[in-house]
Amino acid sequence: MVSKEKDLMEWFSEILKNAELYDYGNYPIKGCGSWLPNGFLLRDKVTSILRELLNETGHKEVLLPLLITREMLEKEAKHIAGFLGQVYWVTKGGEDKLEMELALRPTSETAMAVIFKNFLLSYRDLPLKVYQIVSIFRYETKTTHPMIRVREVNTFKEAFTFSATKEESLEMVKEAYDIYCRFFDKLGIPYITVERPSWDRFPGAEISIAFDTILPDGKSLQIGSIHYLAQNFSKVFDGKFMRRDGSYDYYHMNSYGISERSIAALLIHFGDDIGAIIPPNLAPLQIVIVPIIYESLKNEILDYSKKVHEIIQLAGYKAILDDREDKTPGEKFYEWERLGVPLRIEIGPREIKEQKLFFAERTGNKKHIPLNELFKQIKISFSNIEIQLKNKARNDMFNKIISVDKLASIDEILRNKKVAKFGICEKEECGKTIDKMLTGASFLGYDFMLKSIGNCIVCNSKTERIGYVAKTY
Ligand SMILES: [Zn+2]
């Protein structure tokens, strides 16, 4: 297997394959991946966390059509300008040429605007928060990568809000921000949050905030985004509501999305050169029990292992007893490690004699524990593994972000597979100056949360804002 350090994307493809999570490259259409049983269970855990966070904050799940008419897509000028090069068109039904071309949704702002204008007639109907988890299609021309750059994004959670005022809409941007922070924190994925510069906003948005994670190869990956769409879509789709005083106005909209890139990010941050590592809170299979058979004690060891397996399962953990006789313990260890199972329990003659168990955590820690402390020790191990994975990912990522105060230093930082951080003012020309001097990298934008007094790296004027430059996926 290629090492993580040497070729990150090649390594990622291999761990997906070895852990039987996701098929990529076997299907005869470029950019289309398939979730295999192990991966589907992981995906299910991740989407459940997201659903829960959205549901408990008053978002309602909906499901809109996949097809969008050309007319709908073309209504908002910037929107279509941004997406035209990426749209898949359905042009025939059977052998008949369709009178109107239909797009496979690249995103659903237009569909949402068309549907909900019929239900948002009065101030009493506002605000509304909805979401769906669906496939979207984008004709990507860059090199594709499993889960990261695909033509069918098949786990796209897109949320939309409709509200009466700009203030309320911006409050909801903050709420979405908070939800996404909680989501990525639960997954243990480190991130920075960046307000994109005006030329890099979502097509049709007035504010775009991105969650970017820096992968081990120093490239930035956008794993979530939140957009304030103002009245841009409601105006072109005639989405009016009646105010309390009887007058009419267009509602304000936001949209925010998270995709399977979040799953890619956690697998990439946590995995090692053996294979995947799935944190216990997300692992479809949390514990594997491997009996170390000695012929003279075979029955005792198997009985003891079965009992341990039973009580672990009764306690609600997802565990498996690997009592296959045609594999050696070493072969089993390797197999379960590649699958990313976070905790292995080994049981041999010594464990029986001493009423103990041997714990091997997938992150490296190994120890004997007394049988009567089993549940306490599982909790401790799970918590250790989660904290270790999270801290390592966080430290690795933030160690890659290097502060600079001279434009000339940026190039070297990028060459060393790092990300540059600097003071920058909000003048568009300063951001554009940086963007223009880069090849194969871009100005990500302005840190959304962090402020610090300093000088703009381009024009030297006083500023509180912080900017980033990185190579990106
Ligand atoms: Zn400046």
C-alpha cells in the first residue's frame, strides 16, 4: 500500500477499497461512487448526527424533484453563470426530443424558490427552515477523487431558510454556523471558517462562509458552506409575502450544504498506513474479539470469548467474535485493523487464568484490564481513541498554518505543503493581488471568527482581518 505521506489521494483510494467502504473506479461512468455495506453504515451514522442537529433546531426534512427546467435555472443571472459549465442536461424522453431541456439539479435554490413561494404567503408562514439529503450532479472537468470531487454528489445535505428580514436571515446564518461547528466537532474534524471573497462566492449569494479543513498534504478541502442569498432568488421567482401591515415584500433566503466530503475528511484525517480508523462513536463495528487458541485450552478459551461477546452486545456495543479457524490471530488482527475497527479484545490462556482481557486500541495503546472492569475500561478506551484522533488531526492541521508578513514568503510555504496566514484588509484589490500572483493555489478569504490587529500584507494599511492562501481540492 502507498503511504499516506507519499500520495494522499492514492492512499485514500486504497483505504476505501481495503476497508470495503466505497467503490470508486469500477463503475463505467467517471465521477460516480458507490457506498458498500460498511461505508453505508458509516454514512448512516454521519447523516443521523446531521439530521438530529437540524431537526432539534427546527429544520424540517423535505424532498424535491431531481429535474429542473432550463427556464428555472436561468432566472437568476449569476446563478446560471456560475453553474452553466457544470450542468448535465436531459434532452430526450424515450426517442422524443424534449421541448424543454431539463437539468439534473446541480443544487436546489431554484427548486426551493419555486415550490415554497406557494406556501409562504404571509408573515405568519415565516420563517421556514427546510433541508433535504439527495444526489446532485455536476459535470466536473478537473481530476475526480472518490467522495471529494465527484460528478454525482450522492450525499448532499442542502438546507434552506426563508425569512421576512435581512436581520433574521443573518441570525439564521449564525445558527447554521453553530450547527456546522457542532457537527464537525462531533466528527472530530478540524476546520477553519472563512468568508469567501466576493469573486469566489456561491453563484447568487451575497455572503458565503466556508468550512475548510487542511488535509495532510497541505491542500484545503471545503467541507461545508453557508450562503446568504438575500432576495436574489425570491425576486426573480416572485416570492412575495404579506407583511403584518398589509404591504408586500420579498423574503430573504439562505442556503447551506454539507456533503460526503465530511466523511472523506474524517477518514483522511484519522487513517494511517495500515488502513482506516473509525472513531468508536461512528464505527458500525466497534469491537472485535479474537480468541488466541491453544489446543489444550481451546474449549475454555472459546467459551470465555463467547461470554464476553454476549455481555458486550447486551450492553449495546456493536461487537463481533472472530472465531474463524482458518485464519491465524495475526491475519485477523491485520484484517480488522484495515477495516478500521477501533478496539480489539484478545483472549488467550493468560487472560483466562488471571480473569483479564487484553485490549488493543486501533490508535496503538495496548493494556490488560480486569474482567470485572470491562465496561468501565471500554468507555475509557473509546474516549481515549476519540480524543487521540481528534487531537492529532487538530494539531497536524494547525501546524500546517504558518503566519507570514511578506507576500514573497507565500510561495515557499505552499511549496512546503503548508497554508499561509496573514493580515489583510477588505479592499477587493488586495485580495485580488494575492490571487493573481498564485499558480495552483488561491486566496481562501477572510477568517470568519478570528480577528487580530495587524497590517494588510498587500497595502500595509491597518486591519483586523486575517486571510489564508492554500492549494485546494
Ligand atoms: Zn490592503
